[in-house]
Amino acid sequence: MLNATFDFDTVEEASAKAAEVTLDLPQLGAECLARARIYRVLAGVFVEEPSIRFLTTLGDAAWLRSLEQVGIRFGADFLDTDLHTLAEVLACEYATLFASSGGFPPVESVRLTGRFKQDPHYQITALYQRLGFTQSKGRFEVFADQLGMELMFVAEMLERCAQAAANDDAVTYKALDKEIKRFWSLHLGRWVRGYSGLISRASNHSFYREMARFLHGFATEEIAAMGLTRLEDLDQGQLVIPKSEITLEFNPDEPVCGECPSGAAERMPATGQGRVIPITPVSDLAF
């Protein structure tokens, strides 16, 4: 349903085209741009509190009709509220859902390990650098593996695909398409479906509830269209994520406290004094 409404191929058509030796680059380029627009809208929903300008765009009648065709309908709390009040209400809802204690941060590391800045963060940071992307700061600093950033990254990659298609560069197009599929396999596809299901249940405002539902449906169709149907969702929409164990690396040959070689203390001169400072054993200290 999303495919027909938002102008990109059905799963069957996409699969057939992927199998063709000769790509229809103009058609594929148009599809990439259509998909990129949806990624950017969804990124704007989750990357930070929605601005008045963003809400004005989402309130466009044609956009709302398109959403209704796929079963996404905002309530009166969105449709019948003036923009300034709506922006304030959604800022509070955003903080409650995503930034407050007891909320659900839209960050891959948190959703998969229970901690910020774990392996997904560093893997994605390295990926951005390898592909020449620079993460610019918005109103707030955002982690590299934050949901909005991940969605914007795919949007950028799709726009690169469209440019390659416009240049009749099938080799570059295929390489970029492969990177997008790999990113979904290693990152977005492992957590976004379960997480969006959780947010659709936890939201009080129809804006976040319906956009989370939209994200879930869009992600499901993207995964199917890319042929990644065996991709397991590890998030599972859990309310509480158990904290993973932190692996510490150390040098087994490095002495630890109390393990200094015999006589080391006597050989340690005091800084600038040219004399030895005696080390008193803990057992001899008076308390």
C-alpha cells in the first residue's frame, strides 16, 4: 500500500528489477528520490522536537491525504490545534518519550545494549567517515546511531543513488544500493520495527503514535523490497532493556596495585627531591 501511495515500486517489481542485468536507471532514480523524501520526513519526526516549519509542512492537505490512504490519521490534538501551541505540546511529548528518565531514547546502542555509545555508535561513526558524511549539529547534539540520524543517512544515500542514475552510472548505483542494504542488515533492520511498535503504544499524542505506525509499516515494506525478509528484529519493543556487560581490555603483563616487584618502592625517587619516599603498608596505618 505504501508503495502505490508514495510512488515507489511494489516488492515484486523491485525484486524483478534487481535481477535484471540492465537497470532502468531513470525509473530507479525516481524511486530513490521518492523513498528519500519519506526517510527525511520520518527523520524529522524523531531527530528532535518538531519546529513550526516542520509541522506546517506535515499539515499540508495533500500530505495528509496521502497518509490517510495508508491508514495514518492524526487526531484532533494535531489537526485542530494552532501551530504555536502544537509545537509546545509536542516538545513536551518528545521530552517525555525520548529524553526523560523512564523514557525510550531513539538510539540504537540503548535499544540493543541498554547503554549509550556502544558498538553500534562507533560502527556507524566509522561508516559515516568512510562514505564522506559529516554530521552537522542541529539545535542539540545527536548521537551517530540516533534514529533520526540513521534515517537521514539512508536518505542521503538514496539521493546519491538518484544522482548516479541520472549520470547513467550503473556501477556506482549498485555500490550505493549495496551499502543501503548492508546498513539495514546491520543497523536499522535490527531494531526499528520493534521500537516503532513500542512508541506507537506509549505515545499520548496522535502525532507520535501515528508517525510511529507509519515508520513501522514503511520499514516493513522497505525490508521486503530489499529482499531482507530473514532479518531478525532484536529490539522486540521491550519496555526495559537489560544492560549488556562491558568488556574491558587490559594488558596482562602490566603490574596492578600491590603487585610491584620486590624493592620497587626503594628504587622510586621523590620528584625533585633526590631521595626515596618510603611506602607504608596499609596494615601499618593508624585510623
